Amino acid sequence: MLSKRVIPCLDVRNGRLTKGVKFQGNVDIGDPVETAKRYYEEGADEIVFYDITASSEGRGIFLDVVEEVAKQIFIPFSVGGGINSVEDMRAVLRAGAEKVSVNSGAVKNPDIISQGAVQFGSQCVVLGMDVKRVDKSEDIPSGFEVVIHGGRKHMGMDAIEWAKTAEALGAGEICLNSIDADGTKDGYDLELTSLVVEAVSIPVIASGGAGHPQHMVDAVTKGKASAALIASIVHYGEWSVPEIKKFMHDQGVRTRMVW
């Protein structure tokens, strides 16, 4: 069995680390480069960076931050936010990232997934999905809708169908974020996670809602995710990466040990 990954997520706005709840009320909580270095030294398996307002503000990605992070950490990291073309992908990868996460740009132009997979390989292309629970309908039979622009624009698209489409186009991984659970620390949306995992054959990262290491255990067992994204739980010092991994290990989940 493959080890389950623990992946800190750093949301960045105006070059600073920020955190909110359900995509609202974001506050400044520090320097993203220093924080990334700390998580790397603690034993994080990967790190994810999102420029959370790049798409909604219609601007490019924060390449200066990417370049500085690449000098400080030596584990895979992915970058998302404001990536709308193969040229954007190339710029992020040249700046030092191992993966690019496409979200709003891919919804508006799905071909960017296949173009990126051809140019750089599927392993470099991550589909970021921001998903919200809604009433089931003909267009959204699962009751989970794709939302873009940092939770600001509902697309009327079924999240499960979009995940399958993205895989067919060449996405190598999905980072699945529940807007309803984001920042609440009440646990991941296990129903959403398991539905997407069962619909695709590529790795799925559960995201949104981690407040205790048991939530990560649930995400990779009950939710069947390949990895768990974490933010508030480590940003605010409630748990460290080694403590989380040891808890998961003690619960029978295989992780890359760091002590």
C-alpha cells in the first residue's frame, strides 16, 4: 500500500499567507516562504500554494514567491491561481514548482488540461476543484456543484462529472476542496471525497475541514483519498506535521515517517 501524503496548503494573497473560513474573512497570518520552509523541515510530503485572488482579479501568478520557495524547500510543491494558459504553466514550472494546479482557467477552457499534459506530462497537471453542496438537479445530479473564482462564481456543473472529464483530458491528480468544510476544522466532506475517488482512477487529495488528525485518518480511509490537505490545524500551531503523521501511523495508516 502506498503511503498516504500529508500536504500543508498555503493560501497567498498579495504575497502574504492568509486563511479564512468557507472562503471568507481571510486574515494575514505570516510569510509564505518561511512557513513553507518550516513545514518542509518538519517532514511534509508536499506543499500546495494557491494565489487565492489571482483569477478573480484577472492577473497572473505570483512568480517571485514561487522562485523564493524553490530555493528553500526540496520536496514537490504545486502552485495554483491565475493559471490560464500553457505559457502560465511553463512559467510556474520554470520558477521551480513541480506541479501546476488549474481550477477556474480549466473550467473556462478545458483544453488547457490536455495541452498541459502533452507539454509537461500528466504528472505535472493537477485539477483544483472548489465544490459546494447544492440541491440535486438535472444539471447537478450529485448535489455537488463546481464553483470558481475563489468561491465567487457558481458554474452549474456537476463536480463528479467534471472530475471524470478532467481525468479523460489528462489531469494526473485532483485536489478536491469542499467550500462548505473549508476552515471549519469539523472534518472533510467524506461523501464528496469518496464520490470523486470512486469516479476516477487518478489520485485525489481531500481538502477542506481538517481540525484533528483523526480527520486525516478518516479522509484516507473512509474517504479513500490518496492524501490529506491541511491548513488551519498547522498554521495556528495546534498540531505539527510530525505529530499528525505519528497519530495517523498509530491508527494504522501508512505514512512517510519523520522521526
